[in-house]
Amino acid sequence: MIFITGYGQMCNNMLQFGHFYAFAKKNNIPIVGMRFCYKYLDFKISDEKGYTIFTYLFAKYGTKLKFIPRVEFNNPEEDQQEKINLLKSKKLILADGWGFRDYELFLSYREEIKALFGFKEKVTKPVNAYLTANTSGKKRIGIHIRRGDYAKWHGGKYLLSDQEYASLVADFMVKEKGGDTDIFIVTNDKNVDKAYFENTLNQQVHLLNGSPAEDLYLLSCCDYIIGPPSTFSLMAAFYEDRDLYWIFDKKKSIHKSDFKKFEQCFRNII
């Protein structure tokens, strides 16, 4: 049994687990993602056999008491063969870290990973009800506005103002002759100025302020996803292979040809 301890926030955990899951499936090894036993319970994976708080506590304290060994994958560039052999040979082991990667294997199990991280009805029902009542088949652009920790991450390089986001999206819509479009903002900043976006974009703007899982599901329903480099927008694109644009340069105009798919982006996480 491989226990996967969490790394970072929700979508980091999903992506981290996906790589380990594909490895475990290929090698016929049972696996449990510990954060999905107790913390992130909005996904179908938390209903899988063994996904309980007791499993989490067993793995956590078993590691502390040293009867469950721990192996850390911190650097994807290092020679990991010895650590991989431990995953294969130990009856119980806890794997930690952000550095385990097997892109092709992940993609080969993509549908299984997608099913495990399918959203529960408590997430999809309110979002679907809102979409049904407030949208009418228009093209959907999802804007992921990340603030908070992004004020310091990479020196604040990817912290954009409302004005910068709106300008980028407005320019894209003009170039692509977007016409009537529904704009969905997903953010961790409660002070985003929705009215400013509506006035600048001259379109209906939706800001639901749902739970993280509801926001992720909503973003996954958008045709285009625009935001700073983040596993949140990456995993939103993952579900239906949406077009994703990561803003590396806030002064660069966005063209339709600049959007990428999940398979391209997840190989280039910064």
C-alpha cells in the first residue's frame, strides 16, 4: 500500500496524486491519497474503499512511529530509481513530495484519474442550476484571478490587477470577434470589482464565490480559461480538455493560437 501525503493546496494534491496513481495502477499496488480521506471530500475519490479518517491517522502516526517508512520525491530531475524500488517493494510506505513525474503514464490513466476526481452532486448541482438559469448557450470565458499567496510567489510576478485582467480579456475578445460572451470570474480575492469587468468588457460577468470545488467545476465548464500559471486552472482544463492560456507576460496580447491543452501545460509547471 502506498500512502500519498499531501502537497500544497487542493489542485496540487490532485495532480500529485495522479502521477502516483498511474504508477501504482501499472504496478498493481494499492494506493490512498491521504488528503482525500479527510480534507478534500468534494470528489468521488473520497468514497473509494479505505478513504476514511482512520486511514489518514494510521498512515500519519504509523510514519511518525517509524513502522511505515517514508520516501520523499522533491526533485524530478534526480535519479529516483532507488526510491521507486522502495515503492514497489515495501508492504506499507508513505510517499511525499512534488517531484514524482511520469507524464505518459499519467495520460494513459487519464480517464481513470478523471473519474476519481469527478465532482459529487453537492458540487455540480448548484453550479448547473446557476448555469441553466443565467446563461443561454453563449461562449464562456473563465478568468482565474489568483491573489493572496501570489503576492509573493515568484516575487509577485503573476499578481495582476483587475484592470490588467480586463484589458487582456477585452483585447482577446475584440481580436477574436467574440460577440456575446458569458464571463466567469473565479478568484480567491473577495474584493474583485465585478462592475469594473462588466463596464470594461460590456458583457455579463458572473462571480459566484463558491467553494473551491464549485469554482473548479465552474471553471471546467468554460470554453476558454485565462489566468496566471496555476494548477487550479490546469486541473479545470483537465476535465474536458478546455483551451487554457497562462499569463506569463501581462503585456502580451492573447490570440486564440496561444491557448494550449492540458497535455501541453502539465509538462511545464513552474
